Amino acid sequence: MIMNYKAITLATILGIATPAIIDVTTTKPALAQTFDYPDGTFASKDWKVSVSYSNNVYYYYGENRRYRDSYISLSGAVTSGNNARQIYTWNNNGMKYRITWRPSDPNFVRLEVINPRGRVILNQILESVPEDPVSP
């Protein structure tokens, strides 16, 4: 019985290289799966924003603390940035609501609201606040 060493060598190389080839050619997981998103409520004197993530969707609830009847609820943020500086942007008829968060400083987020012309109309740092206790 004669063995073809070239064929065996090629088969061995391909067998070892296949997982690396598959890793290079497959799409990397969505950014949402790699980020440590800012889960919770953040506020300033004037604004209160709650951010959460459930079933692969980011949610945003914003409230003007001076005018309690002025609030907005959004879902489906687009993520950008990197693991050190994460950006979450919700779009509502051209208005963009953007939260920027640094996991190294988890108690603060930057809230920006950008009008359809691209002008920043709100830019504030919000601090983490404890959640309201839920009554049983």
C-alpha cells in the first residue's frame, strides 16, 4: 500500500486551517452583543433618561423634569463607537437622541439631541440615579 504524503499533508493543513478560514469569513457578532450597555436611569436637574436592552433591542425613555408631561419613548438604537466609548443613537422622524457612555466611568452618560438639520440642540452630562423601588 503506497501513501500519498502530499495529499495527507494538504488534508492536514486544510483540517487545521478550516476553523481560521471560517472565523475570517463569517460576520462578527453585532456590536450590541459585545457592548456593556448603560443599563439604568441617568438624570440632571432638567432631564431624566432610562436606557435598557431586551431581546436584542435598545430602549430609551426620556423625560423633561421641568415639564413632566414632556417625554419620549424610543426603541431600536444604532450602536457605534468602540468598547471604550459606546454610542447609542435613536432616530425619531429625523431627530436623533444619542447616548454616549464610557464603561470606565459607568455612572455618567452624555445625552445629545440633534435636530434634522444636524444641529445639536441639547448636550448634557447625566448622572446615574437609583431606580425607584417597585412596590410588591
